[in-house]
Amino acid sequence: MDATDPFDPECAVTETAEDEIAANSAITAHWQTLMNQGRQHLDRRRLELSLQASPAHCIYRKYRVLGDLGWVNRLCGRYAKPLKILQEAIALTDKIPGPPTRPRVFIAGEVGTVYRQMDRLDEPRKAYADQYAMAKQIEDGDDAARKNEAEVLIQMAMQQLEESSQLATKIKKSQSDFRGHRPTTTFREAVASECMAYGRLSLCYATLASMDRELESRNEMFDKAAELSGKAVQSAVHMSSMWSSILPMCQFFRGHIYLVLGLKQLALEQFNPWRLLGPDSGVTTAAMALCREPSREHRKYLREVIAAGADLDISDPEGYTALDHAVFSGDAETEEIVLEGFRRQLRLSERDLAELQTEARLRKGYREILQEKLRPVLYERHKDDDCLKNVRRAYAKTLASDPEMSRLFDHLKFIRYTDVKRFGRLPRSSDGLAQSFGPELRGDNDGDDNNPDALVFFSYRWINQDADRNTPDDANHTQYRRMIDAAELFLQRNPSVKAEKLCIWMDFACVDQDDPGPGLSALPIIVIQCDAVVSLVDDTYYERVWCCVEAMMIYKLTYPSVYGQRWYEHVHASAATDPDQSDGGVGEWILQRGRRVPLSLRDKKLTYERDRPKVMFLQRQSRLLQMVAIGG
């Protein structure tokens, strides 16, 4: 870092040796790279990845990093946390000598926005006023446009939003010459500000029109409101791929004006754009955008769009519904509004509603565990040979410290290969062979009985066709014998693994068969923690959804090879595709590397069709994990 940087409150002007200058320059360059990565994730609406790109590097340009962290957390709908972060950033920037800086102006505006969305309406006025004064002082039109979203009072909003749209339009024009390159962040932010200013102004005009008694004046204001909302949608369409909340919010403004004018069908075209694009288009709707950032104002709008007939059971590009966004934001009132919408629209029973809530909380759990608890550990894979052991420890600690997570997801369990071999058949969970990994797992003690040389996940098809299905195996114990054969082949391929230290995860033994919910819900999280996956492949293995989702989770993590996991297929020798084969004693079966074949779940078979939304969601989670594997 440049020792004379006026933006760093912790720096001091000192005499620096040449080698120290070189080192500091490298640090600054590395910091800038990381900040750029965070901005790129934010531009693509990968909010969780953006959050992960910054925390460890606050030491270098702390106030700027804190400003971005506060911004991203606010976009995720977490208001208490970003308020604390932003206040800390302001305290740091107050120590900077000289005139206000652009980051200081930006942070002040974020504080006002957080206050407003927390419904603390007296406080945003001062924050916005401070931001506006500083922006004027440094003639920073970008942040003035950003600030002027202020909706605290309608009589202030009209003037501010008019100026905001003008400044944003001016900035947009100055940044519009890309010369073959992608639009700049400044351009995209200007377009976002312009869209929101037009949309908010349309609300103001519609409100004034409703209050005006003069018919001619009222019609003029409604015409102006319709014009502005149309301009908002038109501008937002060009940037919808970068800012997924802007277009649906502008569609809300447009739909609201249509409702005020009594044009309900036109309003529904704005609230339900998927009807024009198709049910699998993966669009973000106004209801989703309002649930994503809950506030008293947004709850009012949410009730409006639901009452008008907005569809609630549609998924966005990431697989989340409006209810998912409401649950993840932690706003109970918003969640209840969505559930009431389901009651009225679909006439669902309380049991069905409870199931919807449970599924939404499961998706929240996946999101938090995979992205917030396990990802930071997986990021350290290049530095730590015990990465998977640390992942197991992190998962165990998460369940031990969070009763709600422990209720939703089962602990990581295992059975010893030697115990399975002695048992003579596939053990059931009630047979008591399964043990649980605890948070005390040390990972550095070869004598630790709770620390296996390898943990292998067995994926197989339930082939028992009997009506009672009290075991997944047939009368000849086909799957059991294949599992033993595959384990022996695995030991041959991995001579460093001792048979007595080889452990196995299999659903029939490790998932409570009398209460399978938490175990099945934990399935993708369990796969991630295993050293290898062995698929017992037969003619119909890849026709079953659960078999495919198990293979897919490890497939995404093993190509390119990361973390140390390996995926094998146990196949008949006549069906082998791997030239590097080991024979299994008599040579009937071989263990080969998992094939790099595209896997799709849409046309696969399920015993219970109601599980399909869950496995489709798991498929999307595996794509996110692949992003971490390649780019982390």
C-alpha cells in the first residue's frame, strides 16, 4: 500500500526502504485484484461470492471494503449487520483529512437506505442530506444520482428524483461509448439509478393524481406516471442480466400504475412476465424482488401484487421462489404474506403450507451451510491437505451450535468396512453399526478411532421389488456383495488406506429409516465430506433421480480434480470404459473412474414425484459448488 495514500486512515508518512516499497506495491495490487473480483461477483448478482471475496482483506483498505460489504449485505436483505458495518466504515472515513471522498458519499447513502428499509424513517433524512451535501461539494453526480432514490417524504422525493434521473442520464451518456468492451460499473449503476428514479417518480405522480380533484390535471399526472414507468422498464430491460432486482422492481412500478388506472390484465403482464416467456424461463418477478429486500413499504407493495394475482410458485434463475427469499431474509411478516397468498390462490391446506415452509427452510439451510459454513473451509484446500477433515469438523460444529440446523439436517455418520464385512448383509440403521462424527474430530492423530483413512460414499439403486421393501437388496444380497467387492478394489487402488480404517456411508445404515427426512435432506452435504464416491452402476442406475443427483454432486467437484475426492463406477467387466482397470478377484466386476457424461435430472425416474423440486434445487446447488471449485 502506498504509504502516502490519503484514503487510508491507518497509514502514516514514513521513510520506506526500496524493498518495503516493492512489497507494499504487491500488496496493493493483490488488494485491487480481490476488490475487482468482489465487484465482478456483485455485477453478476452472485451476492454470496461477493461477500466471500472481501473479509480477509479489510486490513489494507478497510473503509472501502467495509462499504462494499455493507452494500452487499443490504442487498441480501440483512439490515442490522450492514448498519453496523457501515457505521464502522463512516467512523474510519471521518478520520481522513481533506474534502469528502466518493467512498464516504457512497457509504452515507447506504446508511440512509438501510435505515429506510428498517422503517426508521427519522434517521434516513439526515443520512441522505449529508450524502447530498457531500456529493454537491465534490460535484460527484454519480453518487448524487445514487442518493436521490430517497423516498422518505413525497414532497422531498419529487425534486430529488427529478434531479437524480437527470444526473444519472448525464452520467450514462458520458459512459455510453464502450468501444467493443462491456459496460462499465459506473454506467450500470447510472442506469440502475435512472430506472429507479423514473419508477419512484411514477409513484409520486400517481399519488398526486389520486389527490387532485381537477380531472384534466389528474389525467395529465396519470399520463406522466405511465410515461415514466414505461421508461423505467425500457431502461431496465437492457441491464436485467446484470442487476436481477432492477427490472422486476420497474415492472412493479409499471404494474402499479396499470392497477391505479383499472387495467388489471396489463398489470398482471408486468407482475407475471414468465407467462410470455414460458414457465421454465427462470425470471425474477416483482414478488421475489419485494421479498428479497423486506420493509414496511415493500410489504405493502407485496400485498398489492398478490391481491392482483401475481404467481408465487415460480422460481428465479437460482431456483428460489418468493417464499424462499422471504424465509432467507428472516422477515416473518413477509413470509406470512406469501403464505396467505398461497392460501388464497391455490387453496392449500395447512399441511401443504407447512410443507412449503419446511422446504423453504431447507433451501435456506443448504444456502447457509454450503455457502457460508463450508465454502470458507473449501477455499483453503490449496493450503491444507486435511481440507475434507476440516470440512467435516466445520459441519459438525455447525450442527452442534445451531438447534434449527440440527433439526433439519442429519449428522455425518459412517460404518466401518470391517463391521459391514462381518455383518453378511446390508445393515439397517436400527442395527446400530453407524457412528457419528463429532466436532471434536482432530484430524492430526493417526490413532484417533474417529478419524478414518478414507470415507467412501456408496451410491446404489434399491433393487428389492418386494411389497414390504424392508431392505434395498434382493434375496441374493447382490448389492451387498457388490459393495464388498468395490471396497476391496478401492483398497487395491489405494494401498495407503488400511482396511480397518476404511469407513463407509450408505443410506440404509446411516439414514434413520424410521425418520429419514433429516438424513435425505443432508445428502448433498454428506457427499461433499466424503473422500470418494462409488456408484454401483447397472443398466438402470442412471435412470434414477437420486442416483444421478449423488453422482452429479461429486462430478461437479472432481472435474477438475479438487479437494481430493474421487468418483468411481463399479461396473461389470463387459461394460468397462476405463483402460486402467483392476480386476476384482474373479474379474466379474471392475472399478473405473466416473465417466464425464452430461447428467440431466428432468427426465429421470422418481419413486415420489413430490421430491422433484428438491432434487432440481440440489442440481442448481451443485453448479454453485462447481463455481467455487474452479474459481475459488
